[in-house]
Amino acid sequence: MKTSKKILILNAHPDKNSFCAALSEQYLKGAKKVTAEVKLIHLIDLNFNLILKNRQNPEKDLEPDLLEIQKDIKNAEHLVFVYPTWWGTYPALLKGFIDRVFLSGFAYKSKENSLLWNKLLTGKTARIIVTMDTPKWYYYLFYGKPGHNSIKKNILEFCGIKPVKITTLTPIKKSTGQTRNKWLEKIEKLGEKMI
């Protein structure tokens, strides 16, 4: 029998009527079948400035919504990020969120007189659910999957989150209703498995 997990789902599509929002809801639906501790946040609902202005003391200017989301991230055992691939990576909403939330002292901490750092979010796992129009093979072979590498290696694993698994759904633009329904069922099953 599976043990319950504390899950935080972060939908980073700026349109709450998007397919990414529907995918987020499906993961939530699946996870609710097996765990009571699951929360879905639409980043567009948070009130915060996307731009990190105070690089020397960034936590000083954190808005209440960002302080709350840091608590949610600390509390979660499994993080789920859902977003579209735009210009090869992710929307500005997610980039701004990461810049403002995954701060030194919260997500990682540089070691004094060293190029190494402490990973402060160890013990957590993550699932990335990404939509795009570019065929997966083309995105991997010709572009080198820049968005996937950035979120997985340069952000989440940098902070100690492992393993990070990625589900890529493509192409969205030419997908049929039947295909989308299969994708929604697939994401609901991921939620049920809490992976």
C-alpha cells in the first residue's frame, strides 16, 4: 500500500482556462484519490512582482504570497510543475516565480570561500508536465531540450530535489480531443501514483 505524500502542484500557465490548467486539475484529481495533502496553486493568482530587484537582500522584499508559497514548498514532499514550452523554455511567469522564490538561504546556500553550495531542498521529488507544439524528437535532437535541462538540472536538482521526472505532451496545436483526453487520463494516473 502506498503511503500518503504531501504534494504541491504549481500551474505556471498564465491562462487558467488553458490545457495546462486542465492537466493540473487532473493531477490533483488523481492525487486526491490516494492522499489528502495535495494543493494546487495557479501562479497567475499570486500577487508578486516578477522582477527580482534587490539582489543583495531579496528576502527583504518578499510579498505575503511568496512567503506563503515558500512554506508550501518546504512542507511538500513532491512538487509538480505544469507549464507550456514557449521560446524553448518556460513562460516569464515561471521564470519570475523561480527568481523570486528559490532564493539563497531558502533553496540553496553558497559555502564560504568555495564554489560549492548546500542544497536546501533535499528529500523532495518533482514531476514536470510540459506541453509544446515542437515534436519531442526535434526538441531533443536539434534544440537540446533547453527548458527541460534548465528546470531539471539548473534549478531543481541544483537545490537538491531528486529525482525529477519529465512528461512531455506534444504537439498540442494539432492534437485531437481524443488525444487530449488520453493525456488527461495519463496525468490523472500519475497523480494517483503520486509520481
